[in-house]
Amino acid sequence: MASALFLWLSWLVLSLLSVYLLDLLAHSRRRLPPGPRPLPLIGSLHLLGDQPHRSLAGLAKTYGPLMSLRLGAVTTVVVSSPDVAREFLQKHDAVFATRSAPDAAGDHTRNSVPWLPPGPRWRELRKIMATELFATHRLDALHELRQEKVSELVDHVARLARDGAAVDVGRVAFTTSLNLLSRTIFSRDLTSLDDRGASKEFQQVVTDIMGAAGSPNLSDFFPALAAADLQGWRRRLAGLFERLHRVFDAEIEHRRRVAGEEHGKVKDDFLRVLLRLAARDDDTAGLDDDTLRRVAGKEHGKVKDDFLRVLLRLAARDDDTAGLHDDALRSIFTDLFAAGSDTSSSTVEWAMAELLRNPLPMAKACDELQRVIGSTRRIEESDIGRLPYLQAVIKETLRLHPPVPFLLPRQATTTIQILGYTIPKDAKVFINVWAIGRDKDIWPEPEKFMPERFLERATDFKGADFELIPFGAGRRICPGLPLAVRMVHVVLASLLINFKWRLPVEVERDGVNMTEKFGLLQSKEKDRSDLAYVINAVKDLMGGDREILFSKVCRSQNRVSNCLANKTRCESLSGLWPDNSCNFILLLANKARCESLSGLYLSNIDPFPRKKMYDNIR
């Protein structure tokens, strides 16, 4: 046994050494982009660190915006500028349209739209999503559903605030996005804003999937070892996928069972009833053909299939070119729920964190909302175009915190020359959009959160402007972008106009933890410093435990005096924004002002006042 193991290890070392020597020889004969000299066996893996997007951005300052590295046995090309990104994603898009799927994803990639190679099946699946889920007319038809979900979010946050419970913006934004998708796909909510356990568990599964898929994996760096799954990432990810698949299988089986029970039952729809009445001799309603067409058209418009019903109907056709078997349905739903809910909620979370660290942009965003929306406090999707500063906040957030810092890696399908360098067949390509977003040659003061920069330049994130491509570009741009744009703006605007947020004094002093958690999708690292006040009238909401943006109402004896216990506490509130920002601020400028409120009870105060609170003091 020992001798066999020794022989296997010897073979492995010799194989890897041979790969290394052959790679050095090949490198000398072809003009790869510049990059660090690789070490034996590991190449440049030691240079990645736990934040590869930052490490590679640093290396690009030395080797340029187009560089190559050998990561293990894999030739890897890293792009770090808009002009070079345009070469790969626009000019030579066809060569780099294939994605380099992580080994950990396993069988999931066989039916996954993000990972399938471009071909007839990929095009058919993408077409189904574009026409049946993300088309403008489909999104417009579901406008009221999205408004309902946002209203539930606002009511939930207000209720928690009144009850003194914690508010976790990241979680409630995730739950809102999750339920919006589940209502669109399955016609029901998968969880509830009030069910913290269920939504948090689902969110954790999604986070773990993205983390596992994006974690450094020996199987990706040394494909010859992939079958062994040495780090166990493929096994772990299979278990996480299975947890989601159980949810999806239950929905699919329920829908098929209901369809089977209803099969053969003849039920009169409204049109059938009208036709029967029109055939009667005593048709006093005058149901002529024109009337029937108008009524039938209106009725037909009310009957809308959810996405699951659409997929099951397409799967039953003889010409099912998309291959919509059950494994395919599971993969489609996994992609939609994992990417759709996590991307939107993490963007809202990052935006809130940046606004809380930067009071001036927060005040400007609130002032714009108050000026444009006013006292209704109801944000419509049609209002987004009238809120340029809010749009700038979202763009600036995506510049600093792109959901996928490398996009999904591409793979060269043939050897090609780009900018005088050779990109070999099968080379893996990373587009470092995180580095592009912090390039000082493009963005003055790149580390600073300044939404104003987007008021001065017509830059968008929909794939045409390569300075800002958080969702990719070209034929493989994120298909869910139209829905994400609507949801992120409306959710963030609703949180800003209905509540007032402020960091605790100790966090203002020590700073907010803005550490990133690297994965396939980049999320925000959580810790106890990520707290915030929500101030509704004189209600001071604060607290927290590991989550970003916790809040808790000061409610002891229901008196303001318990929240304003001392001079320091009073003075810490003196810098709050003026009353015209979101209409929720009580000006507490000095100790005397605080003490004058010591006997004021909160029980009868409207949580959404239209006037300054001190106007109500008797």
C-alpha cells in the first residue's frame, strides 16, 4: 500500500514538473502578455491572496492592463482596463463567448444558462428567459406585484421599528427579491419577511453556493486532478444544490399533480359563457362579434402564466429544442434564485453602507426624493427616470462594489492575437471589473464615494460603456439586468424616503467595516460594527448583532427621556440632517432642547409625521 502511494505521488510530481517545463518552453516561443515569472508547480498561485481581485489589480499596475499568469497548470489572462475589455467582450466576443465553468459546479453546468457554451440550446434557453421572464411587456405586467412586495418591505421595517425589534436591511432586501422571483416563477412566496429563520436559511444557502463556486480550487488550477475533488468543493456544492432542488421539485410535482387532477374537466371560461348567451334568441346584451372580441381580448390579458407553467408547457412540446427536462428546470431555477436575489440585495446593502458612511450624499439622495416624490412616499418605477441622483448612487455603488468582481471567467475557443499578444486556445480570461472601477486614470479619487461624478458623465452599466460593466457586456451580458435595475432603485428609494438612517457614535468614530467577502458574487463581510440608527420622528432606533444595519427602538417606559439619558447622548444627535431631508428629523441641537422633551410620551405619535415633531409639542 505504501509503495503504491509512493509511486502515485512520484508520478504526480513528475507530471506536474513536466507541465511546468513544457509551459516555460512554450512561453518562450510565443508572445504571451507580460506577467510575473511563475514558480515551479504552483505558478503564480501564491500571489492571489484571499482577495484575488485586489491582488491582481495591484499586479496590473506593474505588468499593465493585459497580463498573463500561470495559475497552477492553467494559463490565465487578466484584463484591467476598459479598452482591453472592449477587445475581448465586443471586438472578439465570439472567440471568448464560452465560459470557464468552475469544477465545483459539477453537473449543474450541463443545464445552466450562465455556464452552457454558446450553441442552439443555450440560445433557446436564453430566448425563453428574454421573452417569457425579462421582456419589457412581461415586467410591465408584473409592476403591481413588485409594488406589493416593496410595500410589504416598508410595512415590515416600520412594524419592527415600532415593536423594538432589529432590522437587517440585507436580509429584508434579500427576502423581498426572493419572494418577487418566487411569485413570478411559482405564483407564491417562498418565505415571509416575518419568518426570519426561513429567509435567513435560504440566504445562507445561496451565499454558501456563491462562496463555494468562487473559492480557490485545486481542481480548477490542476485539471488533471479534478476527478479526485481533493478539497471536496464539488461534494459540498452538490449538497447545497440538493437543498434548493428539494424546494423546486416540490413546486414542480405540485403543479403537475394539480394539472393531472384538472385534466379532462371541462370548465366554462368567460368567453364560453358569452358565446352561449349570444346564441340565445333573447340576447338583450347585444353580444355581437365586435363586442365578444373586445371582451375576450380583455379577459385574455388577465390570464398570465407564471414562468413554471410556461416551462412545463414548452417541455411538453415535441419540438422542445431547449431540453427542458427536470434537471434543466432545477438548474434554471437555481440560477434565477441564487443570482437574482443575492445580486439585488447585496447592491442595496452596499449602497446603504456607503450612504451611512457619507452623510452628504445621503442628504442629497433624501432631498431629491422629497422634492420629486413628496409626501406620498410611494416610489413608482416610472419615477426612476426623474431621480438622477438616486441613479448616480446606484452607479457609484456598482463601480466600487461590482456584484461579480471578475465577471464569470471566459475561455478562448481558439488561439488569437490581441493588441500584439498571443492569447492561446483554452486560456482562462478574467475581466477585473473591480480594478476598472477603481482606475485613477478613469475615475478621479477612485476610492471616494462620489455619486456626483455620474451627474457629469453619461455613463451607464448596461454593457455599452466599458468603464462600468458590473453585469458584463456582449452576448453574455446578464439576462436579468432589466429586472435588477427596477428592483434595486425602488427598494433603495423606499428605504430612504420612509426612514431616516444614522450610524451610532462609536461606529462613526471607529469607521464602518467595509471588508469584502470574496466569492463568485462579492458580498459584504458582517461584524458587530455594522450598525445603524433609524430615526422615525423622535424614535431612535439602534442596536445590532453581526448584521449590517440593525436597529432597535428605545422603548423603556415609552419615554424619550430613556433614549436621551445624558448630555453626550443629546449632543451626539446635534449633527442630524435638517428637517427637509425626508421629513423625519427632530432637531435636537443642545442639552436644553433634549431636556425639554423628557416628559413626552411616544404612544400617540404618528410614525410618519408630515410636520416637524416639535410643532406637535404642547
